Amino acid sequence: MSGRATNALVLATRNRHKLREFERLLAPRPVLALRDGVVLPPEVGETFAANALPKARAAAAATGSVAIADDSGIEAAALGGAPGVYSARYAGEGASDEENLFKLLREAPAGSPLAYVCVLVYVDPETGEEICFEGRCTGRLAEAPRGSGGFGYDPAFIPDDREDGRTMAELSEAEKDAISHRGRVARKLLAWLES
């Protein structure tokens, strides 16, 4: 078994929702929270990979440990792929999940195609290895938010992988993990780590 198959992973994020989700998705492999004092670079890239890679590099350099970082968001076909890399600040810097969601609902027509995208980057400071993985989940925009699970745009995202019309926020964690962009990217990372 390779060394990379047994290492804990430092997740370069301050988002507690993402930390909990990756802890679940990558179990039983340990996923460690980023320690206080580690400064992450701002997300100023034009692509998900351009935002994720500097965060993983910064976390790996600061901790001396293998680090992973993601950047993810939602792309609306009716808006030319927006909000994309601006998903977390679509309604402005410091906007809440609800404000971002309602801006999307105002600007894109109900039933129009959506895609959740997650790019996950792995950085090993000892070997210099840097690997990038992408996961996607397609769906369509609900008329109004439904469900109390998940976060972000989940209450208005109806995944194509389900035929019952429920939003991501109406699915159980196990149902969501099986089809989500983060679930898919986590399985790619795990398969690579075990190879």
C-alpha cells in the first residue's frame, strides 16, 4: 500500500459545512480541520481549479502535511454559466446562502438546466505531487426553495439523477452523497489514493 493511501488530509477551508461533508465522504480516512492562524489566499481565479490550487498549496506549506482544497459552485445555463466561481458571493461580498439563492431564482427561469461543479486539489508538500479532480452533478432549477437539508443552492437544485423531483435539500445525506458533485469528486480522490 502506498504512503498516500494512509495519510490524514488537511482540508483547506474555514467552511464548517464543507468540513463535515468531506469528513463523511472520505471516511474512514481522517480529514483534519485547518488550524487557526493558517492564512488562505483569496479566491480570485477565473476557474474552480485556479481557486482551489493556491489554497491547497498554502495549507500544505503551512502545516507540512498533505492538504486538499476544493472550489465549487453552481452553473446556470440560462446565465451563461454564472454564478460559477462567484457562487459564494453571487449577491455580493458577505452575502448569505439565502441571498445568493434568491438572486439565482430571480435571474434564471424555473426548470432551466443547472450543474454543480466541484474541483478538488491534492497537494503533497513532501513529494511535490499536485493532482486535480473534478466532479459534476446536473439538474434543473426549482420554482421555489424546498427542503431543510444541505446548504447553499441545495433547496433549489433538482438533480437529474433522481426521478422523484426532490431537491438536494430534500434528500438524505446518503442519497445526496451518492450523486453530488462533492460525492463524485471524493470517490475519484479515494480511488486514486488507493491505486
